[in-house]
Amino acid sequence: MAIRVQLDRLLQERRMSLTELSDRVGVTVANLSILKTGKARAVRFSTLDALCRELGCQPGDLLSRDPGPAGVGDEPVDDPQI
């Protein structure tokens, strides 16, 4: 399983550059590039909120799940507190 970030598509649809988005959300271009290329291991809710605010989208528009073979760390979590 992989979570995909659809940042390229949303930037293209909104005719916005990565640099412009970086200025608007206060996240470095380097960190946005890591998100864009799928190399990020995590994203803060505050960052996700800022991205959605500036891109005029919902988190589900920005993130998608690509089902596939389970990898390391993909084990189901049974803890109801999470």
C-alpha cells in the first residue's frame, strides 16, 4: 500500500508554482518537493490544513491510497486509541 500525494495535479489545475505555494503556506520548497515526489514519510496536520486552505481543496483531493502488496509498517493497527 502507498499513500500518494497529488500535489502536481492540484498545482497544475490551479496554475500555481511550487515556489508560490511555498510562500503561501510557509513550508520550504525543498519540503514541498519531498511531498510532491512521494518521498515523505509523514505530514503534519497543520501542513495538510495549510495546503488544503491555499489550494482550495479537501485532504482527500490531495491524498490518495494506492492499494498494493503490504510492506513494512503496513500492518493493521488494532489499538482503538489511535
